[in-house]
Amino acid sequence: MDFSIRDAVQEDMSQVLDLIQELADFEKEPDAVDITVDDLIKEGFGTQPLFKCFVAEMNEEIIGAAIIYDRFSTWKGRTVHLEDLIVKASMRKKGIGKALYTRVMHYAKDKGVKRVEWVVLDWNTNAIDFYEKSGATLLKDWYLVQMSEKGLATFVNQNV
């Protein structure tokens, strides 16, 4: 399999958005993606980028992506959050995900961060097995907590 891993460029964002939608479909949330190509370009390639993206490319086609951003832990200091690791369904089990994951880990090590963190769905056993085999620790006693845009608006309006 002849593919390469590289930093994403603005021109990749249309294909990256397609991957994001494919991931949403896989995660049984097909209507959850609100972001646009313009959003990805603005937020990832502006004067203060909010994220970094690595892509896997084969024959000028983006077949995978890893999207990361910097975080801060009050316990550890600088960390990196892996938001998404996506490989096209037709290209899975070919080492692309591992190559993207490896690139993220090298990036984090080069930055000198204290931790890389991410979430994984409890039913995604292939991903869980891969992460555990890589040496990652699954924290099963923590809950992921989110406030939706609607919930945020309701809370703020009730707590003026």
C-alpha cells in the first residue's frame, strides 16, 4: 500500500469534511455535522489556528485524517487532544490509521506535551483494542460531558 502522511493544506478541507461526515455516519450521528469547508479553512488555517490536521494521501486522494488541538491540564500542563482519527471505510485494515496515530504521537512527543487524550465510543471494539495494544489507558470511570448549543442557550437565558 503506497500512501503518505503529511500536514493538511486548505485545499484538503473538502475531502476532510467528507471524511468527517463518513465518521459521523459510522458513529450513528449522520445529521450531527454542522461544520463547513469554510469553517475548517477559517479555523484551521487562519492567523491563530484552532486545530492541526494530518492527512493520509494515496493517488492524490485523501483517505484518512487526524485532527488535533492543544489543551491545558491543570494536573499535567500542555497536552494534545486527538479530536478525530478517520480512515475511509474502504481503506481500513491497511495500516493507514496506525500511520496517522503514529504521526500524532510523534508530533506530541516533539512538542514535549505531558499527555495525548481522546475519546472512543464504547462499542468501537476495534479502536479500543488498537489503543490498548498501543499502550494507551482507557479511563472507564470518567464520563464525557457536553453542553449542546441549545442547552447552552437555555442555561444562559435561565441564569442571566
